[in-house]
Amino acid sequence: MVAALRNVFNVSRSPLLARTSIRFSSTASRQLTLKERLAELIPTEIEKVKAIRAEHGKKAFGPVTVDQLYGGMRGLPALIWDGSVLDPDEGIRFRGKSIDECKSLLPAAPGGSEPLPEGIFWLLLTGEIPSAEQVAELSRDWAARAEIPDFVKEIIDRCPPTLHPMSQFSMAVTALNHDSAFAKAYQDGVSKKDYWGYTFEDSMDLIAKLPNIAGRIYRNVFGDGKLPAIDSNKDYSANLATLLGFGDNQAFVELLRLYITIHTDHEGGNVSAHTGKLVGSALSDPFLAFGASLNGLAGPLHGLANQEVLLWLRKMQSQIGENATDDAVKSYVWSTLKGGQVVPGYGHAVLRKTDPRYTAQREFALKNLPDDPLFKLVGQIYEIVPSILLEAGKAKNPWPNVDAHSGVLLTHYGLDQMQFYTVLFGVSRAFGVAAQLIWDRALGAPLERPKSYSSEAIQKIFKDKP
């Protein structure tokens, strides 16, 4: 039996076999685990990539302009990212499925209505909708892997509460590299065809341990430092909510399920996703790769955006009061723009319509907190800001993005520590980054090494050209 399993997983080393999530059963109806299903899919995907490259590998894939080089590679086609694709007009699709489709198709918790993040991780990896049984098994697997090493606990506990939660989060994730299955296997000379299995194990450990890390940071900075244990009978989001001190509020648990699901992935070109892929291409293990992702996510132009939105909303409320008139809101928005600032939460690098993630959160709010003053203000702004931005010529996309809403929802349930919001974003983004890292190792993706040019070189290239 062990020999047969080694053949299935292309694994030749017993430590990895001991860590797999395989469950033996004497019944023919036993459903496949996530790793077993991946092992079936990988050979077919390898052949598909070979066929695509053979047929289309030498074909041009869009022009590159000098403005794109100077403009942060905006819109430059340069990456393969299988988990999700962002259409400017339609929004995000996870393995071809819209957010609405994910909400209706992915399993929910018993008595719940929002999709479980376990389900979208399965979807990101396989392109398939898992069964409720497969999702429940994934919940149990993550709960079993959730404990973090004592030295990582000590690292977090020794951080001063004044150190930003994202800095603490990045440090703790990076330190998990100490026990990386991939790093150890690489040192032992594992075959390239086996990279994906060890990357899978590290990725599963990474995702599983994030609630304990995030919860410990939250309790140290904003609470009494005492942390409850992971409950193996609860799903991922319910455990995270409990660790944060909100486990008894089922509406908050449902919000976390939705929040994590819609924040898992957003194509490969955003800073956190691209950083994880880039660092992983050097065969850095998932802990090192995702630690780098978190450092990008911590920037104010990326993951800190929802914090900026909430600060702006609260400042507006303090100046014009609750239940302000439309004219008062319009006046405040214009004062923001005339002061040389942007309206936070509006516009997007790719999207040219309202972000479907914003819409999903708005639907949740209409159902669960329709009378919340900040939510009412967000809705009022939604009716006012786009026309102002168009009139001012300030945005190609005058519509709200995901960050225009998330902070308001978290605040409603009492999680009003804005510095922590990006940590929740980080927990979510691990799903997409990890899924792509697994596939990159399975498909043998090479080291990323794009060509750069100096400004002088650009001038020489076009010196004699019209």
C-alpha cells in the first residue's frame, strides 16, 4: 500500500508520506482528499501546458510601451496565474466562477449561508466544487495542523505592542520556515517532480497556522494576551473568530467566512500575489514567499487601503455629523479632492465597474446591519461620489472597490482596531498565493527574471526612430 501511494504522489521519502492528509477507508465510496485529487490533476495539467507552449509559445502577446515600463508595468501581460482572472468589466472570477456563483455553489456551514473558505481553497487548487464532506475534512486537517512552535509564540510575545500587527505577522510567518518540509527536502536532494508535494504540505501548514498567529497578535496588542485553543470541530473561520474573541457572534463568523472567501485571490499582478510568486520562483519555501507577500500587503497602496477608508469616513462623520444631507456629503467630497487627496475606496487599477466584492459585502450589510450609521453613509457616498469623480476627471474608474466597505462591517461587530484589518486581509490572501505556489512547483515554473532597461538605454533605442 505505501509503495502504491508513493507512486501516486511521486514521493519517495517517508517523512512526507507521514504528513499527508490521506485517510484510509475500506469503503469504495470514500471521497478523495485534496492532495489525492491534485495528484490526479497534475499530469494532465503538465501536458496541457506543454501543448499550449508548443502551439502558441512563439506568438507575440501584446505590445509593450515605454509608459508601461515607467508606469509600474501597469497592464503588462507578464505572468501566468491560474487561480483567478480579473476582467475590467465583469470583475474577479475564481477558476471561471463569479463571486455570486461561488456563494451559491460552495458549501456553507450547517445553518450558515456564506461560503466556507475551505471550499474556495479547493476550487483554487482544482477548479472543482468540493463536497460538504471534503470541506469538513479540510477543516479538520487545518485544525490538526494549527499549533505554532513555542519559539514563534515567543517571537510574537516579545514584540512591543507598538509594533504594527503586520510587522509582527510577517516576522512570525517567516519564522515558520524553521520547520519547512520543502526546505528540508530540497537540502536532501529531492527530485524536481516531487517539489509540489512538499510545497503542498508547507502551504497547508501555513494556512492552518495563520489563525493562531493572527489571534495571538490581536490578543497581545488589543487584549489580555490569553488565547483559547483551536476547536477541531469548528471550521476555519469559526476558529479564527473565537481566537479574536468574537466566536459567540454567529453573524460575525458568517462575515469572516465571506470576507476570507472574497479576499483570497485577485489575479497575479497585485503586489502581494506577485511578490509571493516571485520569491517562490527562487525556490524559497511557502513561508518565506508568503512572508514577503505580507510585507507588500502592508503598504498603504495595497492592504492598508480599507484602514484609510475608515479614517476618512470617521473624519467626515465628525465634521458633518450622522444623517448628513447629500449636499453636505458632496461638499466634503469636493473638499477632499480640492485638498489634493483621493477619495479612498474608489477606483481600481484594472476594474472599470463596481467591484463585485464591494457588492457582496453590501448585500451582507443590507441583510445584517441595514441601520448602521456608517453603512448608511457608505451607501450615500456610493450614490454621490462616482458622478463627482467623473466631473473632476480624477478616475478612469469612479466606482467603489472592496476596501470601500470591509472596514465598516468589521467595525459594526466591535472589531474596530483598524491596524489589525490588514492582518485579516493577509490571512485571506494566503489561500491564493499558496495555491499558485503549489501549481508553480508542480508545473516546474522557472525563476522569474524579466529584462530591465535604464532610462539612457530607452533613449538610445528610440534615438533614430520616429
